Amino acid sequence: MTDATAPAPGARSRVGQGSLLRQDTRTIKRNAAENRFRIYGLTAICIGILMLVFLLTSILSNGLSSFRQTTIQVPVTLVADRLDPEGNRDPAEMARVTTFGYAPLLRDALVGTIADAGIETELDAGDIADIVSDESVAQLRNFVLANPDLLGQTMPVEVLASGRIDGFFKGRVTYATAELDQNISPEQLRLAEALKAEGLLATGFNFDFFTAPDASVTRPEAAGLGVAILGSLYMMLVVLALALPIGVAASIYLEEFAPQNRFTDLVEVNISNLAAVPSIVFGILGLAVFINFAGLPQSAPIVGGLVLTLMTLPTIIIATRAALKAVPPSIRDAALGVGASKMQTVFHHVLPLAMPGILTGTIIGLAQALGETAPLLLIGMVAFVREYPDAPWEGGLFDPATALPVQIYNFTQRSDPAFVERASGAIIVLLLFLFLMNLAAILLRRRFERRW
């Protein structure tokens, strides 16, 4: 310490009195408040993650089993005299034989298979047939009509086990519950275990869950998402074809060309208000305009697509305008300074730079529309549909269909526990589609992103 910095004789040191070396009371309180805020934020994040884990765990634990299905291998003799009385091998004539004509063949084949395997059971033929799904008879009939030349032969056929048998091997049905269930008995469960021990019954991946249509309330093991996935795809095509060009064009006009006056202010306010309108209101609008006034068919993808387009437009417009605003004004000034027109400036310079934000907003809007249920219920897409719609160019947009969220709603309204499994499985499929769409938004944003 030099003479210049040494304290004068008799002066008291100020260390500890307003010194930077020691925190005063206000600084201590401020730091404590910041630490508490960090703890609050970390706690909120942890709670959110725990709730998400709990939700996903619940869905996965209930729904992953829907991707597996129990089947039984049965050699069925296709008796020609019974299935083709005319003997012409004409599928049109053979179609006159209903499923009642095929049921005895499947029942006798199953009884014979059990006898050949040396499995002893006290069940009669009717109870033995009950371990097989009612849908299997219809599947056998469709197989024969598609292959009439196989009549007279003994063909190994893979048939669906009943919903209770399927639930038994998935842990949903037990011997204790079978004692109280009129649809299954413990003896039938023991027969199923014996068939599995002989290699005649197996549980494998359920491809039909993605391709099969919905099934009746008595056949949950045959219910699939084929029609729902196709209907959702058709509606997303309609939304993409209408909402993207209309939304982007409206955004460009409002942001780049529209004069600032009361009319444009009114339009902007209403667009913001429409983004906050409950989705069921758009369903009421679609019911009144597209069905009651325009006469379009109910439960058609074209109506669902139009309703979802109205609901998605505000989201796309807001996201596109935000992306256009994010482009620095210097880009516009530079383009205008070298002689570009207003149109050239927007489409050659501003729009390419705003493209990542536009694509992200569009995909997020489509993902939001994909998960909507309320507006689709009001336009009749809650109907039970088993027929696949035709291709879009063949009028499939006007055929009856359903959608993934509506199919989930339908599954949850049915009393059989197997439909709860199907509903959770459909939720997993829907979440997978949403994940892929958001992943596509991230990849497109990085692909088209330009730095300035």
C-alpha cells in the first residue's frame, strides 16, 4: 500500500459498510428471490415432465397390447357342394351362401383339430366354436369368394381368437374374472392354453389394426383403423390444398400490400378472434353452410376438410404474418434500391426467407386439425363406417368416412374392455402421426432456413 492509497491516521476503514466485498441486506434478499424463482421454475418443469410421463405411461400400458393379436391355426375343408351348390365356381353365385353356411365348416374344423391334437375337453362343439371370433366366419367367406378354385381342398386358415381369449393372453382376462363373465368360461381358457401348448394358438403383431375397418360391439378383436386413417388423410389433403394457398396469399396481402386503414385493422382483429373461437363453433358453421345449405353429404371427407380449413386458416395466417415480419426491412430496402418491383421484392426475397416459418406454421395448423373431434361430430363423421372410400379422383372425398380422433371417441363409448385397449392404441397411432408432422416441421425449417 502506497502513501497515496493508505488511509489517513485516525480514519476508520469502510470495509463492511457499503463495501463490494460484503453483500448488503437488499442484495441478499434479491439473490434469495432469484434462487426461489429458479426453484419454482425447475419445480414446474419437473411437474410437467412427470405429468407427461404419467400420461404416456398410462396410454402405452393400455394401448401397446392392441398391436398384438391372438390367432388360431385351423385346417378347414372347403366342401364344394355346400359352398358352391351350382358347381360353376362363379363368385356371384357363391355369394348367395351366407356366413351361416360357413360357420359349421369352421366349427367342425376346430373340433377336429382339437381331437387330432389329443386335447381333452368337456366343452361341446358350440362352446368350442365360441373361442373363435365371429369375424373369422366372414373372413373365411371372403377368402373363398376371392379364391373359388380352392373349393374341395383342405386349407390351413388363420382365424381370430375371440376378444376374451385374446384378452386372456394379454393379461386383461383371468380365471377369476372368467368365473363371473357370461362370455367366457375357465374351461375355455384352459382349452386356449392347451392349443397354445400344441402350437396351434399364437399371439403376433396385429397388422390388421392399421388396415381393417371398424367392427361391431361384439367383435372388438376385429376392429381396426383403416377407414379412420384413410379419412384423416383425405381431410388433410383438402386442408392442405385450400388452407395453405389461401392463408399465405391473405398473409402476404395484409402484411405487404394492404393499406393501413380501419378496414384492414378490422380484418386483423377478426382473424385474431377466429383463432380463439372454440372448434365446435366451426362444426356448427359447417353443418349450417356445407350440409344444410350446400347439400354436401354428411360424414364425407370433403365436408370435414372444409370445416377444418376454416379452423386452420387463422393459425396459418398468423404464423405466416409473423414469419414475414421477422424478415429484416433492410432486405426489402436493398431489393427496392436495385430496381426490383414490390412484387419481385416479396416473392424473390422476402417470401423465401420467411418460408421456414410459413412451413412450420402450416404443419402445426395441420397437426391441430388432425386431432380435432368436436367439429367432426357435428357433421356426422361419428357414423359407423366399414366401407373404404374410393380414391380421391374417383369421388372418394364424397364417400362416407371417419377420422382418427372420432374413431377414438367411438371406441371409448363401447362397454367391452377390449375397445378401451383399441382406443389407447388409436391414441398411440395419432400421437405418432403428430410426432412425425412436428418432426417434419423441424426438418423443413432447418432445410430452408437462411441466415442474414
